Amino acid sequence: MMAKQKTQSLKVIIAVILVCIFLITFSGIFLFMNFKEEQFVGAINEDIDMSQSVLIISIDAFRHDYFECAEAPNLKGMSDQIHIQKLIPPFPSKTFVSHYSQITGLYPAWSGIVANTMYDSEQNLTFSIGSSSSQESFWWWGEPFWISNQREGHLSGTVFWVASEVGIYGRNESPTYPTYYLSYDRDVTYKARIDQFFDWLDLPEAIRPNFYTLYFESVDDMGHMYGPCSKEVTEAIEDVDNWIGYLIRGLEARGLWKAPNGLNVIVDSDHGMTKTSKDKVIIIDDYIQIETSLIHCAHMEHLHLYPSLKDDFRYNDLDCQKRNSQLFHDDSRQNKKRFQKNLNQNSPSQDYEAQVVNFSPVTQIIPAEGKEEQVYQKLVNASQNWTVYKKEDVPSKYHYSWEGNSRIKPIIIVLDLGWSISDRAYYEKYPDNFNGGNHGYANDHDDMAGFFVASGPAFVQENNSIEKLENLEIYQILQKIVGLKNPAPNNGTMKNVESLFQ
Ligand SMILES: *[C@@H]1O[C@H](CO)[C@@H](O)[C@H](O)[C@H]1NC(C)=O
Ligand SMILES: *[C@@H]1O[C@H](CO)[C@@H](O)[C@H](O)[C@H]1NC(C)=O
Ligand SMILES: *[C@@H]1O[C@H](CO)[C@@H](O)[C@H](O)[C@H]1NC(C)=O
Ligand SMILES: *[C@@H]1O[C@H](CO)[C@@H](O)[C@H](O)[C@H]1NC(C)=O
Ligand SMILES: *[C@@H]1O[C@H](CO)[C@@H](O)[C@H](O)[C@H]1NC(C)=O
Ligand SMILES: [Zn+2]
């Protein structure tokens, strides 16, 4: 009896010791993990409830079918809960246009951002990616989601999103920024971006955002340089997927992944990518006489992709700004003469027929005064691998004809998938810049479709796969998750996203 009792208490003592050893080892590993990843220090807060909060991550140019050309186990894992197979970008399928359309819920004609390179004749200003003018409020119409969110007393934290570093009015009296944001800098490592997000997530509740963004650009960079599903794109996808894994582990450590009180996480892309080649380039000056002094300005998108061109380019953003302004505003003959004299090194042709605003798969053309019909007819007659529209005749499915938007120019050229456009001089000098990949084509090509996966307590839990959705509905999705009461006027429809939610 005594002996039996003794053995039993010995067993209990051994069990207690084993449990202690286990706990010590476990917490040791736990602490080591945290230490190693420089993340979260401290205990999991059981009370934290992020079920009405959301992080949206944009992987630039992740085409809808990229799961087939790369291993991406973390993203694939998310697609088991919610997967929209084709996220349809706006027309045209460009980065700035698409990100801003998503976050305002507006078609580009009403969001104000109708191309990556624009000229606003009313304001006398030129917009190109990263230019100082692009930071001015007047370009950005509508109301980005972070402003709608903050108007209802919530906070936002953005580690990059198009327009997140611009003061925008929305429905406010004065320009408004996200509560916490970083100015775009492609040199900030992906780890630093995610750690910044974690720092905001770990803030005390009173100053913690309910809306976060992250942005990764490498898949787009490699897509432009080497084409879709190239080895380089595959590697970039696998790298980004690893960082998604790092993010998921950090959320797990906080008890916020796949938990009823967890954070809702969306990963999507702004558009897809298609293969281009120097054999498929339309040389516009073979058909019409274009104004030549501004050619470099119209190639700004290429300058953005190939920074090494900088040394060779005659004008920077500001020069383009000035030249566009002068050209389009100095209507009198006298002024025009003076202007031409100033540009003697590259003087505009006396009798040009049209000005090209941007060489892009959707190209904006301003015909010279009195030559509107002539330019249109010549382009139509020449058209082979493009379609030419007068602004008012752009098919209504593209929602691009609104007369209230003067940044959409009188003639629009829409290239067939895979084609590029240039002037002859640039093409002959840099033919290889046309090999690789591009996007920006009409949004109804499959190759232009992006993707959407999501995980979190706000969404339906079972495998829910939807074939397609327009990406301006993202504004509705965010609105639904955070429970926004008073959304800004937009072009989305809540009914289109309701099936995603519990
Ligand atoms: C989810 O549904 C899609 C389409 O119905 C299917 O292809 C996929 O295998 C499903 N995944 C799981 C984990 O059930
Ligand atoms: C337009 O802006 C340029 C400078 O960017 C300036 O030189 C020019 O005078 C302006 N024109 C008008 C009509 O405001
Ligand atoms: C376009 O083609 C039509 C029919 O071939 C022709 O009558 C017209 O002159 C052409 N217009 C121009 C501007 O080349
Ligand atoms: C270009 O357009 C022509 C005329 O429409 C057509 O025959 C040809 O197949 C097109 N080329 C390509 C590569 O799409
Ligand atoms: C898009 O939304 C804006 C703002 O509500 C509205 O003015 C515009 O007419 C809408 N456009 C379309 C095509 O519905
Ligand atoms: Zn993009």
C-alpha cells in the first residue's frame, strides 16, 4: 500500500518535472524564434480582436495564372479559403490607374487617374510616375479607402500604395494622408516593410490601425524585363511567397492567423502581364506627322522601366512639364515661333498633325487644331494591329468616354495584345526595350487579369472560388470588413461581393 502510494507520487513528480522541462524547452524555442525574427516580444494578448480589421497586400503584375508557373505554397494556402481567379483591372490596365481605382471604387474616368502619363490642359500640368507634380492633390479625385476609414474615427497604416503619400481631399475640407504611412522607396527591403506593419499592429488599441497596406513590385519588374513566367518571374514569385510566409508566421505568433479574432488578409494584384517583342512595334510617324520635341516626354513610362536611359534622355519630368505647358498653352502664332526658337536643338516640326501624350498600349493623341478628322482618318486607314477611337466612341464597356474628364484625349489608340508603339528614332535606338513583357492593354484580355486570395474571420470559411470580379469592388470588400457606415460615392456594387462574406 505504502509502496504503491510512493510509486504513484514518484510518478506524479516525474510527470511534473517532464512537463516543466517541456515548458522550459518550448518557451526557449519560442523566445528564440521571436528573437531571431526580431518580432513580437511579450505574451499573446487574448483580448485583441482584429476580426474587423484588414491588411491588403498588392503584388504588382501577379497574373491570374501565375500559380501554374511557380511554387507559391503560402499564397496557394490562402486560396483555399477565398480565391477570385481573375481580378479584372480597369481600362487601361496600368499600375497607377488600377491601384487608385481599387482603393476608390471608381472607374478611372472618375478617379482622375486615367493613365500613368497624363497632361491636364486646364491645370497646365503633366503627370508621370514619381514626378513632383504627381504629388499634387488635384490629380486625385474620389476618396481613397483610408480617408473613408479615418472619417469614421479609425486609423490606417500604409507601407506603400499608389497615392498613399499624397494629401487628398476626398470629402474632407483639407488634404488628408493615411494616419501612418511611408513615402514610396523601392529600396526598403520586404522584411523592413513587413516589420513596419508589425510595429503598427503591436500598437496599443487606442492608436492601432484597423486598415493596413503592403506592396511588392519585383514580380512586375521581372515581368517587364523578361516576360511572363520567365525564370526571373518565377524566382520573384517564390521570393514574394516566402515573405508572405514570414508575415503569416508573425501573425501566428500573435494568435491572429486563422483565428476567430484574427486579422483579415487580402493579397491581390493590379493587372497581369503579356509577352512583347521588337517585331511587334507600331511606328506611329510612319502614318502621321507627330510633334517631335516632346517625344521623350511621351516615353516617360520607358524611362521609368529602364532607369539607365536617364543619361541618354534629354528631358526630365520638369522639362516635360514645362514643354507640355508651353506647347499646349501658347496658342498664338507669335508665341509658337518663340517657343520653337527656344528649342532649336530639337525643334518641333512646323506642320505636325498630332501630339502623342504617352507611348503605351492605350495611347492618348491630341490632334493639332483643325486636323482632328484628318488624323483620325489616317490612323484608322493605317490600323492593323490596333484600334483607333474618337474619345466619344470608346466602347461603353471600358467606361472611358466621360466628357467631364479632359485628361482623356480626343483620339485613343488601343493596341492589340502584345504590341507596342513608338516613334522611329526611339525604336531604332532602343529596340531591345520592346522585348520582354508589358501590360496596359484593354482590360478584357485574359493576360491582363490579376488575382485575389484572402483569409480571415470576416470571409466565408469553406473553399470559395469565384471566377471573376472587377477590382474596383475592392472598395466594397474593405468597407464590408471594417463596417464602414458612410462610404464615398463609387462605382461598385455591394451585391457583387456579398457571397464572399459570412
Ligand atoms: C476549391 O475549389 C476549387 C474550384 O472549385 C478547386 O479547384 C480546388 O481544388 C478546391 N480546393 C480545396 C482545398 O478544396
Ligand atoms: C504653364 O506652366 C509653365 C511652367 O510649368 C509656365 O511657364 C507657363 O507660363 C504656364 N502657362 C499658363 C498658361 O499658365
Ligand atoms: C482613308 O481611306 C479611304 C478609303 O480607302 C480614303 O477614301 C481616304 O482618303 C483615306 N483617308 C486618309 C486620310 O488617308
Ligand atoms: C496584324 O493585323 C493584321 C491585319 O488585321 C493581321 O492580319 C495580322 O494577323 C495581325 N498580326 C498579328 C501578329 O496579330
Ligand atoms: C461612377 O461613380 C461616380 C461617382 O458616384 C458617378 O458620378 C459616375 O457616373 C459613375 N460612373 C458610372 C459609369 O457608373
Ligand atoms: Zn502594376
